[in-house]
Amino acid sequence: MFHYLSPKALAYWIMCDGLLNQYNLTLCTECFIIKEVVCLINILKIRYDLNCNLHTIKSGPRIYIKAESMKRLRLLVSPYLIPF
């Protein structure tokens, strides 16, 4: 998975399953089990140095990317985002 989660793939994931608010981003990963979500979080932390963690809600686990990583994330994915 490490090599497949490119900045372009991350941009598509955000456009499809991302919830952006004023300060941070949540990736909806309720269809995954916690072990898989932890693996994805580790990839985001190691490959892109993003500060993110696991939030568990009633429907399942979600990835929460903290505000201090948003500038780095924007630089990574902005060339691939489709404006809306």
C-alpha cells in the first residue's frame, strides 16, 4: 500500500471521501476495520509526514488530519484537485 498511495491517489481519496472544515480534514473510512485504518494512518505519517490519528464514531473508524498538517497536505494534493 505504501507505494500506491501517491499524492494523486490521495487527492482522489480526499475528493471522494473527505470532509473538510475550516481547520482540518477527515477521511471517511468507516468501511475499513481499525487495523486497516491504522495501516493507512501509518502510511500518511511515514510517507507524507502528516499529523493524523484515528477517530472512532458510531458508524466506524475515520482518519483525522490535524490542522498543523493542512499546509503540507495542500501542497501535496493541490495539483490534482478538481475545483468545484
